[in-house]
Amino acid sequence: MKNQPPEIKDDDSLAWTETLKNVRRLPQPEEPPSAPIYIEEVTPTISYKNIPNIYQLSYLHVGDLSNMDGQTARRMKRCEYKIEATLDLHGKTETQAYDNVFNFIKQAYLQNKRCVLIITGKGLNQNADDDIFSEKGKLKERTPVWLNSEQLRPLILGFIHPTQNLGGTGALYILLRKNK
């Protein structure tokens, strides 16, 4: 009595028979092919020389001021631009921070603000019991990636970690492009 199918009631049996009445067996080949099938070699139609290298695309790193003229870059390094708006991400989840950063940068740009500060925190407030190899400072790590997204990258001229009195490595000092 092991592995016997459950008993089918009359209504179920009729429904099953009705369902299967139009089912036909597919025709099967009489014999499997004796020789292996070879596919023609395909040559690519595009040249790899024409594909842009992802590392050559305009990706800003923290401290990369190559898009600025010399005077602007010097003022940026010295944090001489007046901070017109600040966003503090302490206590935010990654999803909340993502939304806040996008909205903050877009609003600042639309309001013709030139320099803004995003405080990410350093990610050091972990329990002592945590593994030393665990990720720390997720928002600190992710925020530059968000700033380089295709929606925000055109609005930003550059960003650096500001001086220690403005947050050091736990913040990003961002210079926005002029809104034309």
C-alpha cells in the first residue's frame, strides 16, 4: 500500500477525463540523429574598438576635481564655497537615504544652490561584538555611487571630503553646476 495514488472521487474522475479528451501524444522521431549537429561559426558584426570602455566614462571619484578650472578646484579644496544646504543621513536606512539624496540634490540644483553638504557619517557606531570584517559605513560607501547615477551626475561638478570641522570623511562637500 506504499506510494499508491489517492482515491479519485467520481466528480474528479469525470473532470479529469474531460480535460484529457483532447490531449494527443506528440509525434516522436523514429531514431535519434546518428551524427552530431554542427552549427556554423558566427563572426561578430561589431568591433570591440567601438564599444566605450566603462572606465573611460565620466565617473567622479571623491576628490576628483578634473572637471573644474584651477581657481574653482583650489576654492573647492579649501572649502571656501559657502554651504547653502545640508542633508544629514544619520539614522536613515539605505532606501530612505537614497530617496533623500536624490531629492536633496535635485531640489538644490533647481533652487540655484551652488554648494551643498551631505553628512553620511563614518559608520563607526557598531556594536563591539560585531565581526571586524563586517561592512561598516554603508551610506558613506553608497552615496558617491548615487551621486554618479545618470540622473544626478549631470548636476554635479565635483565632490570631496571636506575639512575636519565640516565632517571630514563622514561628509561630502558637493559643488553643483550652475542651473542654466
